[in-house]
Amino acid sequence: MQECFKNVHFSRKAGEQLFSVKRFGLKNVEKVNGFHKSFPEYKVTPLVNLQNLAAKLGVGSIHVKDESYRFHLNAFKVLGGSYCIGKYIAQKLNMDIGELPYAKITSPEIKEKLGQITFVTATDGNHGRGIAWTANRLGQKSVVYMPKGSALERLENIRALGSDASITDLNYDDAVRLAAKKAKDNGWVMVQDTSWEGYEDIPGWIMEGYTTMAYEAVKQLGEEKPTHIFLQAGVGAMSGGVAGFFADLYGDKERPIITVVEPNKADCLYRTAYANDGKLHFVTGNMNTIMAGLACGEPCTIGWNVLRDHADNFVSMPDFVAAKGMRTLGNPLGDDPKVISGESGAATLGFVAELMQNASLGWLREQLQINAKSKILCFSTEGDTDKENYRKIVWDGAYPSI
């Protein structure tokens, strides 16, 4: 496929029935955040104000949520992984998760009731590390399958948490199918953010877990309301959960303009939006994008339902945009804070920078309604979780082997 910029813009008719986002809204998020806050490692991650970059690009403001500080794991994914495991345990015990803060869920009393549980998942790295970390903290087991081409550093980070982790010779979506088979064969619990018919409870809980990130950002912004939010997507779980939170918080008529970005080589949400035929559309085969965390070919059903009704734009973009984002965040202007952001984490900021600096993208700026008054919010969802490839891109201007 030729690399290029493509966008599908959705506009909805007044009074159209929209997919409910209450589960991702403020009332539930306070409970989600309460569970996360009960972990000793919890700290609010930084929201950096890139005022010099905003002036350079000709927009009102740019804020970036830096998730490289999350639970010392260098990525946001643990928010979903920890919460879904907490919800699973609460359900198994017929309890509310509000009754199971970290101190109680790790108590001998609860451990005796639970016995030994093995949680299994497929991941390019960050989600699996979050699952392994949570299982380790709660005294449970984890098995992690990674798609071919996964970074050895990410594998070793997962194994260091006591997980039985391995790199397969499969692409991401086939690794998910392998994890599902192993769960069925061995009586394990599958914890995946990809949902399909008959498997939606756990992916939905993972999406709810991600809303802590958005909840923190709103509190940090104070009175400033974003006009535009940019969200990167793999299967659409994070983008769906965060979009749902903002749609509930502001109401769909008053919410910021939400744009979802994906790599050209793994743009399943863009393709589904483009077709607009009520069906999910997949990307198959090798998805050799540098944005490893976004290299997913099959949309999450719940994520898509939220995004279909509560997002405005679906952009498919080239890999060099993420590389530009990494370099821009790592080399700030003036006294702007520095952000170490990985390939997937920098995708949205890279897109904003390219959008504002590339004269040929005027048509896209018009569709996204970006102007000098725009107040932009991005989420840097990971740090340098693959340090070797990070340096190749930022130091050498070269892409890693894919």
C-alpha cells in the first residue's frame, strides 16, 4: 500500500440515537481511579504544556499526557490490565470492586478464596507487561504470547515479572487467537482488549481502566477545555474508552472534536469507517509499521461502537509521522518540557506537527477544523519501551527493522 494521508469524517444527524458511554463516564471513572489509587505505586502522570511548540505550529495550546511514568512501567496499558483483573476477581467473589482495594485484594483471606489463577494474553509488549505486573502483584500467574517481530527488550521486561512469555511466529491477531485457544484448553482467564461476540466483559473493563488517564488530564487542565483531542488506535480500546469519557463529560454536542489516527499498514478503524456498511473491516497479513503497539488488524467491537458514534475523524497516516513525533517531543523548543515517547506514543503529536507544517495538508486541516485558537490534547501512551529502536529513530533518523 502506498503511504499517504487519508481521512474519513463522520457527521451525525440531529437526534440520532448514539451508543451509550455511561460506563466510561465520570461516575464510574471515579470508582476506576479509586482502584488504581489504592496501589502503592500510583502517581498522577504529568500533563506537559508545550506552549512554544503551539506557537511554532500556529495553534492556541498543546498539552501532552506523558504516560511513560505510569506505575514505573513506561506505558499506560497497566491501567486497563490492572482494572480488568480487579473486576474479574470482584465478580468471581461476588463483590464490588470498590470493596477490593489493593490492600484487601492481596490479603491472605482473599488469596485463600481465589486460589491460583492464570491470566493469559497476547501483546506486542505494553499490555502484556501490565498484565504480568498485576498478576505478580496479586500473587497470580500470567502467560503472554507476543507476535513475530516483537522487541526482545519488551519480552525480557515481561519475563522479569515472573510471566511465562514468548515471541510467536504469528501476527498480532493470530496471537490473540492462540491465547484464546490456550485459555479454553487450560482453563486460564483470557485478558484481552480485543472484543468479539461472546467476549466483551473483560475488554469492556479494560476500556474502563484506561479512563483514569483521561480523568487525570481533565483535572490537570482545570478550567481549560480542549477543542481537539487526538487519539491513536490499535484495536480501538483505548481510543474508545477515552472518547467515551469525554463524550459523557461534555455531552456529545459540546465535546471536543475527536480524531483517531492509525498507521497506513494497520488501519482497521479507518477502513471500517470508510466502508460505513455496518460491518467491521480487517487488515490481514504482515502489518510492518514502526508503530508496534498500533499494529492490530481487527477492531474491538465495543471500541468501534463508541468511536462510530462519538468520534469525528479517522485518519490513516504514514510511519514517518510517528518518527517525527518522537523527535519533536524529545527535542523541545525553549523551556517546553521534554517527553520521551515511543513509536506508538508519539503518533498523535507527530500527526499534529505534520498537519500544521505540511502545506499540502490544507484540506485535512479544514476537515479537522484546526486554527489559531485550537486547544489540543494528546496522549503519549508509552515511553522508550524499545530503547534500541527509539535511538535508531531519534538519533539516526532510521526506521528499525520491520
